[in-house]
Amino acid sequence: MSTDDTDAREQLLDLAAQFYDQFEAGGVPSMEVPTRTKSNIEYDEDKNVWVYGDRTSTRSAKSVRGAQKLLKAVYAIEFLSRQLEEDRSSTLRELYYLSESWDLDEAQFSSQDESNQLIEDLEIVSGATREDFHMRPEESGATIMGPLELREQTRRGEREIHCQKDVGEGGYQIPNNPDTIEFLDNDADFALCVETGGMRDRLVENGFDDDYNAIIVHLKGQPARATRRITKRLHDELDLPVVVFTDGDPWSYRIYGSVAYGSIKSAHLSEYLATPEADFVGIRPQDIVEYDLPTDPLSDSDINALESELEDPRYQTEFWKEQIELQLDIEKKSEQQSLASRGLDFVTDTYLPERLTEMGVL
Amino acid sequence: MSTDDTDAREQLLDLAAQFYDQFEAGGVPSMEVPTRTKSNIEYDEDKNVWVYGDRTSTRSAKSVRGAQKLLKAVYAIEFLSRQLEEDRSSTLRELYYLSESWDLDEAQFSSQDESNQLIEDLEIVSGATREDFHMRPEESGATIMGPLELREQTRRGEREIHCQKDVGEGGYQIPNNPDTIEFLDNDADFALCVETGGMRDRLVENGFDDDYNAIIVHLKGQPARATRRITKRLHDELDLPVVVFTDGDPWSYRIYGSVAYGSIKSAHLSEYLATPEADFVGIRPQDIVEYDLPTDPLSDSDINALESELEDPRYQTEFWKEQIELQLDIEKKSEQQSLASRGLDFVTDTYLPERLTEMGVL
């Protein structure tokens, strides 16, 4: 086992040991976790990420329901600990199905929500992450293209891959757990996270990564944990500015928000996943006006989303207030690819160089 | 320009020349395309794929509407022909936006549906494919892992990649146009197309590709054109049996159907995309019974979909009739990953070897 795996396994076994100690002391075993309702999630103004508040809930064996929860936790800990020992991994869905093979019917999960929630509990209580337990997501699938050489520790041995020279046009596929990657060498000036596949392909075709020493990270819509994690590591370990380039609508601002500030759902992982220093390139409502981009009208749900962003602590900056109010005013949104109305090279010859210079990245 | 690009360009210019000749002969220019309603799509019993019937529609400059359609076609041909000359490419969405930069307002597309449909018209009339025109989809993203060495022609030169030794755990990312790939060498006995990411990762983790000389193609739900195209090429050029492994529900049978028989939407491309020899591994309703898999009840829409498959010419085989009737009878469906209820290795140690032996693949 690697040191990380040994650590994660010990953190899990400590939890089980804690129940044992509670029993031995004649007490009723229990486990305390932060309350995960929206009202107990706070925006940490210093760190610029979401964190849990002070309220906690107790899962205690005092009730049958609580005892069952702890039983399931112990079975899951047993499974995860063996998984780490054997250097295996599994998906959340497999864990749910796998519980059907457990010898005690009461320990089986009754729904996948239940097993998913338990894994989140274990993440929070142990301070380790799902990736540390070797739990994989169902889909990852985002890619990287740029002047970066890395070493990935795979089950079949180490692979050294240059994310331009050793990959096809599709780029380097980010593995489910990007912490198996070690950055070797790079010639990059910044990381550019791109929402849509069409725009990612445009930048690669136009050689933007080459011309501007950019590592192009494809977000693929709302980014997977693996994508957010590697983005954070590009920033923290390689000291690269991170910029996010999305469509110009409230849903895309949320994509930026989840890269930069984390999400409510994974508030316990903000320090592992969020890159608060990430900056927003566009499409800004101001770009829609300045570059006279083709637009669509805002729908009612767009307007609601914009209004709720005006209240969201993550968007309480001069920049976002101005942009969101402007958008509510012009009642229009634009896609990244609408820049093609000025020609296929406009985004790489004009728009990005102008914006990135303005932002101080170039 | 490559020979393929020159050919595609000439096929497009021939279309424009045809309008010119019609004008010169004092006629009204027109273009004939197969009618693309469901009633004009037939199942070709010999080739086992969908094809268009005999009915055609005429786009003629006799009406203002028809004249505008031809005008747009000519502008699109001009654009595509230049794109091929310059070895550029673009997405369908970029084409739509790009039309805003055309000098004649009447030539601009009024919606993306209109430009998408025009590209389909041009595919059908020219006999070339969207990929031949260098039109990219918005997303592709599926991957390959297995004993296959290939050479991809990228814009930055050739890349030789072994789809096990030169890739990370994420595998080799299939490019938007897989016809830029040349197969160099392989040690494969068959290609296994897998619906879900969770199962794809399970097979890779368990080394199934290594142990059974399998090329694992991740379908990622309903497969993209690029994924279906490379699957067909694995079959036709490398003479590999192709098997499809999905969830056990009517929607997944349609995924198999689109790999094997093509889809109604792309009936004009069946010979380019479909692999009629592809065989279905499971999850079969019979597996649900035999292996006593965890299930969910069929929903009303599942039942409707199964019933409509009973009428669908693609599923008029003994195998499908039996399986679909059995499923309607047991009123249950199962996911691929439900095999984990027998342990994480059951799928690779037992289920797949048994099924593939039964099917004559192993």
C-alpha cells in the first residue's frame, strides 16, 4: 500500500475503533457529522470557499434507525479498508450493489442515495476524500491539452505523457483520481478552463495552447471533481494563473463558481477542489455589447438564476454585480461559439488576447 | 490538401456547378434530396441497416423559400470548400454563427436547425460525410483501451499511440474524425463496446483487456458518430468480432441497435457507421433471472419502449423476441453494475467469460 492508502485506511479504522471504545466504556456508540442542510453552509470570506457551519447531527445507536446507520458504516469501512489493502477501487454504484452480498441483511443499503450519503459522511468525519478511499465516479471524461509533461501512476505501471506531443487531437484524458499524477515539466504561462467541447476544439485547432503556452482544460459543462482537482493542482503546484472561459449565461457563471469557490454539495472538500484565485474571462454581458455578439433572449429561469446570483455570497464583487445587472438590463445571453460570427480566428486572434491582457494574464 | 479533402471539395463544387448549368440551360435551379420523414426510411433486410426509400423532395428556386434554401446552400458550399482548402474545421454551431458574417443577409441561417439540416442535405446529395467536410460535433469524448497500436494524423504531425502502453488509465481519446487514424498493429481478439463509465473502469481495473485481448470501447451512453465509426472500422479492417455490453433495459437495447443497425436520423450514413455483425452480450433479461441480479421495476415508459421494440424491424429475431417478451413478463430491469452484487470480479471472472464463450467469441 502507498503511504496515502495506509493513511486513508487508518483514518477509516480509527472511526471503527471509536465505536469499539464507546462500547467498551459502556456507552452508546455514535458519530457526529456537520449538519448538511443549506442553512449550515457558510461562505468563508477569508478563504473564499464554502465551508460547514458549527451545527452537527449525531448518528447514534440509541434508535434502531441510528444503529442501522452505524452498522452500515462499519460494513462500508470494512469493505473500503480491504479495498485499500488490495489496491482495488470501485464506483459508488458498485458499492450499493455490492452490499447485497454482505452477510447481514440489515447492513445492506436500501437505495443508492443512502450509500452515497454514507460515503460523504465518511469523507467528512475521516477528513479523507472519496478518491482516498479509491471510490470512482461513474463518469469523468474531461481532457487536457497543453505544454505539460506528467507522470501518471497507473495499475499497469508509470506512464510519462506530454499533453501535446504524446496525445492525439482529443488530448490527455484526466484519470478519475488525478492525485495519481505527478507534474514533471511544463512550459505553461496559464491554465485556460473551457466550458464547451466546440470551443475547446477551436482553441486546439487554432494552436492557442502552443502560441500562448496555455494548458487547455476542457470543463465539459459542470466540471467533475477530477477536473476541478487537477485545475487546483495546476494553480497551487505550478503557480499558474487559472482563467475560466464559458458561455455568457447564469448557468455558466455557476460553472465558474464551482471551479473557483466550490459547491454547496461538496463544501467539505472546498480546500481540496476549489481554486478561489481562478478568474473569469467571459463571455461577459459587457462582451455581448462591446463585440455585438449574436444573442438569445433570457428565459424566465435565466432571469431567476441571475437574480439569485445577485444574492449569492460568491458573486458579491463589483465585477459580478455590474455584469449581472447589465445582463438583466439587456435581457440577452450569448454562447462562447457566437464569437464565430466574427470569423473562426476571432476568438484566438482578438478576443482572448484582448481579454487576457486586460486581466493581466498575458 | 489530402486526396480525401480534394474529393470532398469536388463533390461540393459539383453541386454548385449543377446549379450553374441549370441556370445556363435556361432552367430553374433545383436540388433533389430523399424525403427524410419516417415513412420514407426502410430497413434494408439484406444489409441489415436503415436506408432511405425512393421518395424525394425537390428544393427549387421556383419559390422564394426554395431560392433562399439554394442560396444558403451555395454560401455553405463556398465556406466548406475554403475550409477544406485551408485544412481548417469547424463545428455545426460555428457554421450557424459564422453565417452572420456573410455579406448577404438572405444567406444567413435563421436557426441552428436550419444549418444542421443543410449540412445533412449536403451529406446526402454529395455522398460525402460531415467529417469529410471537416465539420466537427460539439462533443465526442469516448475512449479506447486495448492491445491496439495506431497512428493519428493530427494538425501537429503524426502521433503513434499504443492504446495500453502510451495512455493513462483514462485511455485513448477518440478524435472527432476517426478516419484520421490508421491502425498499425494489434494483438486483439475482439472489440467490447461498453455503455457505462463505471463498467468500463471496472473492466480496465480488472485487466480484462489484457487478459482477453479485448479492445474496450467506451460508448458513453448513446454513442457519438466517431465512436460508431471507429467500432465499424475495428470490425471491417481488423476483422474483429464486435460485442456490445449495456444495461438491461429497452433504452440500452437501442444503444446496441444504433451500433449495429444505425439510426433513423443518420440513415444516409448507415454504411459508414453501422456494424450489423455486432452482437449483444447483455445484460439480457435472461441474465436477470439466471444470475438473480438486483433489479428495478419497469416504468410505464420502459414498457412502452419494449413494446415498440417488438414492432421494430431491427429486433425481429428469435433472440430479441424471446428476451423482450421475458422482460415484459418479469417486469424488471437491471444495470450492468448490478453484477457487483456477486463481487467486483464476477463480471470479469464469470459473467463475461461465460457469455462470450456461449456466443462463440472466446
